[in-house]
Amino acid sequence: MFAFIQKLKGDKVIWALVALLALFSFMPVFSASSNLAYAGKGTGNTVSYLIKHLVHIGLGFFIIYRIHKIPYHYFRSISRFLLPFIWVLLAYTLFKGTIIAGANASRWIQVPFIGISFQPSAFAFLVLMIFVARYLSKKREEPLTFKASFIDLWLPVGITLFFILPANFSTAALIFVMIVMLVFIGKYPIKYIAAIIGIGLGLLFLFILMAKAFPNPLTTRVNTWEARVERYFQKDVKDLDEVYQIERAKTAIATGGIYGLGPGKSVQKNFLPQSSSDFIYAIIVEEFGLVGGIAILGIYMLLFFRIVIAAHKANTLFGKLLVVGLGFPIVFQALINMGVAVELLPTTGQTLPLISSGGSSIWTTSIAIGIILNVTKKEEEIAADNAEKIKRETALQKMIDKQLQEDEEQEDEAVIKEENPMNAVLNK
């Protein structure tokens, strides 16, 4: 086992934090899955959900291991070719999506003959962030103009968000915010960023007006968005059914207290919908208390700190932007999930990365972590090469100094012999 760990490349702290989150996830997922095990025609067998989560996590770490061995600069070109393919998947999902556990039909794709379902929007997030990092890191002979960047950068971004927005506003909003953050870090002109934000808000407002004026199956989620925002700002709640999820989550958190009820002893897991995914943080606090909730938050903050360090150490601009663009969304998604559970934010449907159950969310996070580790591995290799180079130069310098010293000693002996010929006679 120790030999295998030694073979792992990249930032060892990131490896450790990811493994810690994944290992911890088994307890709350196993506990919260009882809600699914007894729902509908379920048999009450929670072991099957634990095994399923084990397969998802195991495949996720296999993805991390394989991705972190691929040179990260390969992803620069791959993103260009994958983006049109992602558009096709998103369009197909929007019109022919599958209902998964009552979730909106236009979010999921069912893979034929395999029985695996996934959300293309999660993979679109990855490809889009890599695409933006690639664009910002390109060397240009001419100054950047808004017209050129609008066609080459923002038009592909807009097409992707257009396919995601009708079914998943929270993911579309998170992608847009992360891209704006990334282009700001990439030194994209601030006046252009302000213009893009204005255009984005204007198009969103126009979409909502169109959905209100011409209702159709693709715009039914607009009413859900409005209801969630109204519930968040509404002080006097009259219809408790509309706030059922958040009230159960708050009850779970309040019940947990300081130290929690103990692993597997959650009560609200039997009543809280999506207790193993969207609201798993409430179950964690109920079972492990405030101590457990703060500990999970602390792990994500440590991961954020290591991602910042990795971005700072990256030797190329593309590497820096890649680490920021793929690493920051993981932590921000975790903060959003926690904020929803404690009612700091409206309900969004974002999972808790590496802890919530679900294949596509775990696998996309694994791909992002693998690429980040690949960037840190490259920096380690560069540092190791530099250290080896310094070591060789030092050894060579020692050999030269030693040879010079021997030559000087031989010259001194020769001089002494010439100055004292009697010594040569006595030596004979």
C-alpha cells in the first residue's frame, strides 16, 4: 500500500483531502439511503445503495489516477472538439431527457443497455472551463477586442448556457459566475466583463418574459425558480408544503446539537427528500453535530487553500487558469450546498462534491481533481528536474575542483624537485 502511495504524483495534500472526503461519505450516504430504500416499492435494503456508492467512488478514484497521468496540455485541444459534442448531448437531454427519482426530465440521459444515467450539464461545466482557460492563455499578435472575443469566447459559452438554463438554472448561474471569475483572473478587460454581465442579465430577463408570455414544456422550470426565490424572501409562510424540504433540513440541523445523534441515528433522513444528495449536509450535522459540520467545512477550506497554492506554483498561464477554473467550482458548489441546508441560500439542487451520492457528480469532480493533480505533478517534475540538474552541476563542479587541486599539487611537487636536485638523489 505504501509503495502504491509513493507512485501517486501531484500534490499529496490534495490527494489526502479528497480521500478523506470520499471515505467519510460512506457513513452519511449509507444512513440517508434508507429514505430511498423504503420509498415506492423499495425493499428496505440499504446495502445495495452502499455498494452502488462504493462503485461510484471506486470508479471516481480510478478516473483521478488515470487523468493525473495525462499531460494537462493535451486538454487544451480536446476542449475544442468536445464542445460541439456536448451541445448535441445537452440538446438531446433538453428534449428527450429521463425522469430520475422524480427529478426534472430534461436533466438526465439514460445510457442504453447499461442502465447508467448522468447529467450532461456536469460534463459541460468541465469542458467549458477548460475551453475558457485555453482561450485566455493563447498568445495573440494583435490586441484583444470585444468583437473578436465575443465570437470566439462568449458565443460558445452562450450556446452552452442556452441548453442548460431551461432545465437547470442553478448550474447555469454557477457556470456563468465561475467563468466571469476566471476571465477576471485571466486579465480579461474589466469593461468587457461588465458588458458581458449586462448582456447576460438582459438575456435572462428576456427568457423569463418569454416563458411568462408563451408557456411551454421547456419553460416550466421558470415557475419553480420564482417559487423558490419567493419562499426564500417570504417571512410569513402559510403553505408549509412549499417549504417542506428546507424545514426538515433545519429540523435535522437543530436536532444534531453540538455532537450529533451518532452515525446512522438520523431521524429526518426518513422524511427529508434527497437526503443522500442535495440535503446530505443536514443529515451530517444531525448525526455528527456542529463539530462534524464544521469539520467538513474545514476540509473544503483546506482544499481551497491547496488549490490556490497549486495555481500559484503552476509554471504556465494555462496551468494556473486550469487549476482555478476546475478547482474553485468544487469548493463553491460545496458552500452552496451547505448554504441551502442552513437556509442561507434558496434551494438550488447542487450536490455536496465527493460526499453526495450520484455517479455523474462524483465522476465529473474526479476528472477535475485529476487534471488539477496533473498540473501539480508537472510542477513537481520540473522541480525534481531542476534539483537533479543542480545536483549534477554540483557533482561536476566538485570533480573539477578536485582535479584542479590534484593538478596544483603535482605542479608544486615538480617545482620542489627542480629547486632541490639533492632530494631526487636521496630519494633514489
